[in-house]
Amino acid sequence: MTVYRIWFDTNEGDGFGRYDLGLPGSRRDIAPIADKLNEGMRVIIYMGNELEMEATLEFDPKYDRWMAQPIKGTIKHLDGSEANSD
């Protein structure tokens, strides 16, 4: 099973703890795999060379875009720093 990687920005969250995947960097990663995405699918969301974590996809029809719900305890800091909490 392939786990896809999708760029995200930690500053672009919503009130439900999800991250917005409608940003240009996210859309760039989603474009070649758009027909493979589905509700509840597990993906890796990443922010450059800083961090990555596992998340499940949720489609938000109100905004017509995918959102990523992070999976607690899966944050990896790629820059060598320690995680404070997740």
C-alpha cells in the first residue's frame, strides 16, 4: 500500500484540529494523485525539511477541499529538534 506525501503548513489549521490542504504546495502534491484520494485515507503530511506526521484525509464540502486530521503521536521533526507535544 502506497502512503502519499502531501505538503502542509502548520499555520493553516482550522477549529477542528485539521490542516488545510487547499494551499498551492498541497495542491501541487495532490494533483497527480487526486483520483486516488478518499475519505479516511492515511497520508503523510510534511512541512519542508522541518517535520512530517501521519494524518487522515477528510473532504470538506463547504470549502471544496481536502483537510488533514493529524494522528496523535506521529510527529517526526526532520531538522533534529525534539517535539514538545503533539
